[in-house]
Amino acid sequence: MSIPKAEFRFTPTFPHINETVTFNASASVANGGEIILYKWDFGTGDTLSTDEPIAVYTYTSQGVYNVTLKVTDSENLSDITWQLICIEL
């Protein structure tokens, strides 16, 4: 069995406070089976679990946040990746 590969991008690249950020994990690959769960941690204490690869979030404070994505596939295998996002004034 091959484990899935978690991957995501976000836009805009340089978001500002109170601007909606779109996280796109559709480049994640299941490597057998299909991805059934995307679990996001936005680095603020807020999380989202969904079966959709797209998530949106709005940061209300300036700073650097560690965004983590865990994908789980239909074979109950998972992978985790993360990126830093810098929220500007």
C-alpha cells in the first residue's frame, strides 16, 4: 500500500487581516483509494474537517501562522503537510 500525499496552496499569497484566504488541497493524491477527509488546522486554534479539498478562512490578527493539512484516504492511510502563512496589516 502507498500512503497518500498531502499538498496545498493558498491565495492570496500575501493576505491581509480580515481578508478571506482560500486553501486548495486538490493537488493531494490518494495513491490508491480516494481521499475522504481533509483536516485543516489554521494555526489559530481553529480547525476544519471536511470531505472537500477547498477551505476558506479569515485571519483577524497580524502574524505568522503554521497551517497544517492532514489527508486521510479510503484505506485509512494519512499524510500531513504544513506551510507558514504571513498575515499582514
